[in-house]
Amino acid sequence: MKTKFYLPVLKSKQGEFDALSKLKDEIKRHVVPLFDITPMEWDFATKAKPRTIEVHLQNFCKKYLKKWPSSNAFIDTFLIHDKKAGDMPCIEYVFELLIEKGVKPVPVMRTNSTTDHINGITVISLMHGLPAVGLRITINDLITPTLEDSISDLFSKTGFKAESCHLILDLNDADFANIEDFTDGIVESLKDFPDFKKWKSFTICGGSFPATGLIKVGVNQIPRSEWKFYNMLVEKLMVANSYRAINYGDYSIVAPGYFEYDPTKMSRSANIRYSHNDFWYVIKGKALKKSEDYKQYIEQANQILKSKYYFGEIFSEGDLHIKKCTKGQTTPGSPAVWTWVGHNHHFTKVVSDLYASALSV
């Protein structure tokens, strides 16, 4: 797998897969998503919850193979670490299904991974010759004095080493309020990070997008604090002579953390999330309870189109859909449609900013 990339952390939902599949090729080649496989939850495609963990994992693999048939991805089963698929750890079960189809992404482990999970990764590596593994470190791990010992223990169990491991420092929903001090703190931590310059790749990700319930109805401009942090971090590492290539990652247009949506008990509101340079332009409407309510999307799309923030219909498939919606060339669609639209635009925006010189257009 490549070592320089943009890493969006995704919850393996249909809208996210659709967004990835609709990316232009020149954007797609710079994206390496990290899929957090969620617990068993309502599936909008089947209109039901999976009956078993095996069915749940099979459904994930089907979406993956159809929408992102690439080895350029990370897979983390931490959210279902207490489950087993038959007699296999979930990570092993997933990889058996994917490798059978010729796809070999990178499994992710953590300092607190279960013994079953570590054993599953070891089995995958022995049977299929994994060239690399991912290690996901949290901000709590970062301040733990035993971090180096924990990493050494993982390597002794799996046979990997820093040079064959993609390090992912996940800041999750860290408090970016005092961004200068926070960045200085991370820079100091990285100076003493175990084997800092030896890792196969080093990615820092985090998210500042708020939970939907915290977004007010109407037009909102929400700062992209993790993007500002990343750019400041790279600059400070250079000044401190501690620079190494650092990949950027984020949680795209959703809040970090897992939240289970139950359509039998909850309703969704019409909203469009549009990423701009330093902020998200978010238009939130009222709840979607009857068919007329879905026309809100047309009004919201028009607001984006007429704003000074719209990047134009050729920028991404998401932007093209916004234009088509305003022209009546497509129906308003469901929230899932606007999920892929928002993610697709966001992925394109991030890659365009990170790799402008490498893009063909």
C-alpha cells in the first residue's frame, strides 16, 4: 500500500461507500479510507438489522468489494471486539472474505486490542503474507508512560516492526479550542514518540464536526479545526527540526464516535454539509416526516449554488448532483443521497488541497 495519502475515518455506511465509488480517478488514487466496522445496526438497503454477526460482516464485504475493490484501505473491528464470527475473530473473518476476492487491505490493531484480535491478525499474516499492519494510537495512549512497552509487546506477538507498520494517531474529538497550545503539546509528544521517523507511514486524524443535534436550524459556518491544526502542526514540526512526512486524516462531515440511528424511533432532518476552505457551510432544515418535506433539499441546494462558496458542477460528482437538483434534473432524494454528496465533495476538497500539484486537472 502507498505511504502518502488522505485518510478519511468512515463508519462503513452505504452513503460513504457511494461517495468513494463516485470519486474521480485522479482523486481516488490519493485516498486510503479507514473503515470502522460498526455493531449490527439497521441496514437501509435491506430495511432490517442483520440476523447474525456473520451476515453483518458479509454485508460489509459485499459493499466494500462493489464500491471500493482496492487494497488501499484500513479495516478496524474495534467496535465489535467482543464478537466472534463462528470460531474466528471478526477481523480474520472479514479478511478471509476479502482476500478470497483478491483484495488485501490493512488490518488495524490497538494497544488495548483483545487477544483474539491480535491472534486473528497473526493468522492472517501467516496465511496470506500481509506486508504491513496498522497501529491506531489514541490521545490517551500518547500520554501513557508505558506506550513504548505496549508497542513492543504488540510487535513481539505479531512479528511486525515500525518499518512495516502504518501508525495512525487518532485524536478523535479532541478539544481544538486553544489550537496553538494544543498543537504545541502534540509537537512535544511527537519528539519523544517511539521510533517516530521509522514508521512506514504516520497519519494524524481527528474531527471537530459537531453532533447533528448541536447544529442549529438555518445556515451555519462551522470551523474545520482539525484542518487548521494539521497545517499548523506540519509548520511547527519543520521549525522544530522534527519533521517527517505526516498524512492528514479526518472524520469528514460527521462527528467522531459511534452513534446508532434507529429509524423506528428517530427522525432525520434535511441538511446539506458543504466543505469550504476553513469551515463547513451547513444548512439544516426541519424533520423529514412527509414527502413534501424532502423538497427542502431543493431549496438548500439552491442556497449553496447561489452562495460564494460553491466550487462549480465540474468539481466533484457531489457538486454536479447539487446543480442537477436545482435544475430539476434529479429528485431531491433521501438523506443517504445527501450523505454521499457531502462526503464526495469533502473528499475531493481535501485531496485537491493536499495534492494539488499531483492532480492532472
